[in-house]
Amino acid sequence: MRYVVRLVMVVLALAVLAAPLAADSPPDTVRTTFQVEGMHCGGCSSAIIATLEKVDGVIEVSSDHEKGVAEAVYRPRKVEVDELKAEIEKLGYTVTGMETEAVDG
């Protein structure tokens, strides 16, 4: 009986210790909307889409030159938002803002 009680206590202790670790892990999928200056035409939007689609971990990309936004859905365990921002800026555009949110599923 003592063995069972000790085992239960160890399992509970591990669960309590592991909970903060799980809470700190990034979501599986996120969406970042980038505010982009310098896009003037559909070709600009297409260039951003083609570039970001090549990045490992990116699932979906859209861009709208009229609104000055690009949006990427990606896996943050594979690619960081700063890497995506750098790819956009390598094309000659300026990222003036970013907003990231978790995506369900």
C-alpha cells in the first residue's frame, strides 16, 4: 500500500512540475500579419508570397499590396517570425508592424 501511495505522490509531483513547461511551449500553428511598406502592385504581393512559401515551416501565405499587408500561417517550432520579417525585407520592403495569433488546429 505504501508503494502505491508513493507512486501516486510521484506522479502528481511530476504533473505539477510539467504543467508550467507545457504552458510555455509555443502553439503548433500561428498566423502573423505583417504591415509592409513599399508594395505598389500585384507583382510585389506575388514576390512576397513566392519568397515566404519557400521557407520551411510556412503553411500558407497571402499578401495585399493595396492594404499593405502580408499574412503567413506557419509552425513556430520550425521558423521564427523574425526570419519571415527578414525575408520580406530582403526583397526591399519595410515591415513596420507585426501581429501574431495562435491558430486552432
